[in-house]
Amino acid sequence: MEQLKKNNRITLAGFVITFLGAVLFSTKAIIIKVAFAHTAINALTLLTLRMIFSLPFYSVAAILAARKQENKPLSRNQWTWVVVLGIFGYYLSSLFDFMGLQYVSAGLERLILFLYPTFAVLINGYYFKQKINRLQWIALLLTYLGIGLAFAGELQLDTSSPDFYWGCFLIFLCAITYSIYIAGSGHIIPTVGAGRFTAYAMLAATAGIFLHFLFAGNFEMLRSAAGSAWLYGLLLAIFATVIPSFLISLGMKQIGSNNVAIISGIGPVSTILQAYWILGEEIFFEQIVGTMLVVTGVLLIGWKTARENS
């Protein structure tokens, strides 16, 4: 309990680490959209390139974590949790995200994806039997109202893509699968360790992605992808995957998952601004108001939960 209380105090180092991780994570959609716009690569191939470049870093991290004498071997139950959460968090979630970004704007993607803290609350309430209080229900209502408002504004702005709704649904699935990862990781990281959990979970996700590409991928596209396509894969791996994943896990260890959720509220704002400056996506009134509602809802969820654990 004392460790839980300690983890729910925000330190300067914990804040900076989490803030930087959230901003770097928010660049993922921008890099993916630029890659789709300037190359002929598809979602699965780009995702595979991302994990090819990420694999060495997580392999080294896993080896170093395994050699630490203070790290006890994982039990069968812990291994199951790590593998399942890795598959949900960085294989299925990433696949849905990459596919969905072919059809929706980066700003809308980040807003829909940012529903994951509210889904995590629902998962904790149902699976881990954590009571959902009135303030949390209000926060949930605010987030969904914000998404609905931004979605309505997006429809008025551009309905030309025939796969727009399909793309939104894929991002919605991404938010659900990622919320499973977040809810589960908050319970397993204190017993496994942030670095070890991240490395092992990412290796499990990488194995899933490679198997998927082995059976359904376009090897000719992977071989012919050169120059900028490989550069985008490298950028995704280093700056939008490896570095932020370890930063967020370290942030959870230092200040707790609830405070991480609060600080990560910068994510949608960062993506929308980057999409405006880099991609030329229009910022419209409904998007601004919707973003404010979503971020407010997430802040309420994290603030109330942190108070209850303090």
C-alpha cells in the first residue's frame, strides 16, 4: 500500500519522462500518414518494418533484464499475462491503428484512440471489480460526447473517403485492445518490473507481427521497399516506439498508471498540432471543443482515481 501511495505522487522527473513519452507517441500517426502519402507501402508492411528495426533494442533489453540477479524468473501465470498483453497492446492495437490511418485523419485517429483510458476504467470495473463512481461516469460521458462532436465535425469537413467509417471502426478497435494492455500492465508491472515487462511484451508482439506477415504479407513489397519507406520504418521504431514505450513504462513505475493517464492528455493536442503543421490538416471548431471534452474526461478519471489511492 505504501508503494502504491508513493507511485501516485507526481515527481518532476516522472512528469518530464511521461510528458516526453506521450509527445513522442503522438508522432506515430504523423509518420504513418507521411509514409502512406509518399510511398506505395501498405499497413502490414510498414508495421513489419517498424518491428524489424525495433527488435534489436527489445532483444538487448530482454537479455539485460534476464541477467539481473534481483529479477526472479517469471512464473507461468506471469508469462501468460506478458505475452497476452503484448499481443493486445502492440500487435493487434498497432495493426488496427496502421490500417485505420489509411482512411482517417491523424487528428481524429488520436481522439478516438484516446478513449482507451475510459475503456481501461470499464475493464477495471468489470474484470478487476473496481467500483466506478459518479465522477468517473461523468468523465466517461464527457469523453464520448467529445468524440461524437469531433466526429460530426470531421463528417462535415470530409466524407469523400468510402472507407472513412471502416477506418474509424479500426481505430476504435485499436483503442479497445490498447486499453486491455493498459489495464493489465498496471497490475503486472509492479511484480515484473517496467523494463522487463516492456521488453518481453514487445518481443511477443513482434513475434505475432512476423507470423502475420509470414502468412499474409507481401514479400515483394518488403524487398522493394527502399529509401524513404525504410526511413519511415526506422523513425517509427526509434522515436515512436522504442523510446516512448520505455519512457511510459518508467513513468508508470515512478508515478503510477493513473498519473500517466493524466499527463498523457497532451497526446491528442500534440497530434492535432503536428497534423496541422506537417500534414496540413485543418483544425476546426468541433475538433477543438471535442478535444477539450475528451482531455477533461481523462483528467477527471485520473485525478479521482489518484485521490482514492492516496
